[in-house]
Amino acid sequence: MARDRELAASRKEARKRKKIIRLLNFDYTLLLLIIFILAFGLVMLYSTSAYAASLRQGNSIYYLKRQLQAVCLGFVGMFFTTKIDYRRWSAFVIPFYLISFILCAIVNFVGVTINQSSRWLRIGPIQFQPSELAKIAVILMTAFIIERSPKSLRTWQGICKAFVFTLPVFTAVAINNLSTAIIILGIAFFMIFIASPQIKLFLGAGGIGVLLVLFYITKASYRAGRVEAWLHPENHIKDGKGYQTLQGLYAIGRGGLFGKGLGGSMQKYIVPEAQNDMIFSIICEELGVFGAVCIILLFILLLYRLLFIANHAKDLFGSYICIGILGHIALQVVLNIAVVTNSMPNTGVTLPLISYGGTSVAILLTELGLALSVSKNMEFEEDKYE
């Protein structure tokens, strides 16, 4: 009896110690960075959209209110994914991937059209973009494949097999949303590149990816028109293709070093849909180069924390979940800033956690909850807790 009591006490002590370690491991820095970027984004969203919301909706806080609702929903999703051990999701990876693919395919036939794009699916009172779910599905699926057969990624055949699972979703999304499809392919490419030491093979795979993108561009005239508007925006002011780009560049130029002050932008009254993918140009105008550099540094810190968690994850599945989230955020930040500064053609990619977009922010917060769940199970040297 005494021995049984000792064993029970020992198990209780082990559980208590494990709980304390999880509390110590939990990445509070990442959580604070997320909250800070979100708060900054909400302030900039109101500053950017108040006038347009008053004109279109008769309510200056219309866009802010809808974004706050999405943020609240996202925090519910984050709480849910943080509380559940990330390793339990491995059992649902394949069903979730299949559901995401089906939704992405369905939206091409019965999608809700907004701004001449049928990218939204309505199920009862809920309206969302299936392509945002597909990003999580690809991250989980690729992490699942890497964990199951990491050695196979040292060969061309293994790399091709890993990419094959991404292509169905890529194809379904690329039909009417090439920019998101490129991000999905980029996430998988980034994850497999990190997992495989075969750099030459990846150069070949990258070439194939570029050919796929060029193929989809030539299949739709409006995509080729975007490339032409990127090269010569001044020649496309009348047809509207170069207007947004030029107005965004004017906003950046007006901001100078320290900007016109919060709420002082004039271009936000002119730039079409400034609260969406062009919000970075308004940040530059109101807060200047200083403000733009600060927000870029915040994103770099966010990416560093994700990399830190990935390096200390208990297993490959958790590590590559964080690598996938890192790749997702990095790609969107780079593409958005490149578009705003006219370094690449307009793609309609939002700035993570800052641009207006309910589905995007809610899904991304849920996705970041997975990284926080991984952080609770990080492994360090034992003497750290001695």
C-alpha cells in the first residue's frame, strides 16, 4: 500500500512538473507580437477605411467592426488549436485536405462573386474563402508527409511525390485565384526545400513551378493585362489597371521619412480598396519610412519566433507545421510589399493580420494557434529546468 501511494504521488508530481514546463515553454513573446500587430492593423484599418465606409455603408466603423468580429472568431480558433495537442491533428490531416480540395473545387461553380471574383462560398449565414482553409490543409499535409518519410526527400522521386499532393488544391484554386495558388505552391516548396538537402533538384522543381505559373497567366487575358499594367502603369490609367498602382506609389512618396501623421493621408481618399491589399501604401504615407520599417521589423520578429519554435519542436510534424506557417506569412508579406512598391505585378495578396479580410485573419490566427500548441511541447536541455 505504501508503495502504491508513493507511485501515485510520483505520477502526480510528474504531471505537475510537466504542466509547469508547458507553461514555461509557451511562447508568450509570439502571442504578444500577434496581439501588437493586430492592434496596429486595426488602428490603420480604421484610419484607412473610415471615409470609404461612411460613403458606401453610412457607418465609418463598418470595416473596423467586421474585422473585429473576424479577430474575435480567430482568437476562438486560436484558443481551440492551442489547447489541443498538435499531434492529435495528424489523424485528421487527410480528411481535412480532401474537404479543403472539394470546397476549393466547388467554389469555381457556385461561388459568391465579389469585385468580379468568385472566390467566396456561402453556407447558410457563413461566407468564407475556401482557399484560406487550403493553406492550412497544405501545411498540415506537407508536414505529415515529411514526418512519415524524411529520407525519401533526398531523391527526385520523393520530392515529386511530396509535390503531387499539393497539385490538386493548387489547380482548383488557380482557376480563379492565381495569387493564392502561388502562395499555396510556395508554402509546399518552402517546406520541402527545408526538409531536403538536394538543392539542384529544387532548382529544377522551381523551374517547373515558374512554367506552371506562366501557363496559367497565358490562359487568362486579365492576368496578362496585369503584367502589362505592371510594366507600364502610366499607360493603363484610363482602363483602371495601372491607376491603383500609381496612386499607391504617390502615397509612399508623400510619406517621406516620418509621414503625415496618423489619419493625415490624402491618398486613402483616392486609392481604390485601400483597406485591402494597398494598406501598406497608406502606412507609408501616414507613418513614413520609419513606420514602414517598424512594421517590417515586427514581422521579422514574428518569423524569428516561429523559427525558434520549429528548431525546438519535439518532432518533425510540429517543426514543419511552424516552418509552413513561417513560409505562409513570409510569402504574403513579401508579395504584398512587392506589389505596393510595384516590384511585381498586382496579385491581390493581403498583408497578414493588417489588411481587411475576415476569412484571412480568422484562419491565420487559428493557424498561429497551432504554432503556440507546438511551443508548449518544445524540448530544451534538461538542466534548464533543474
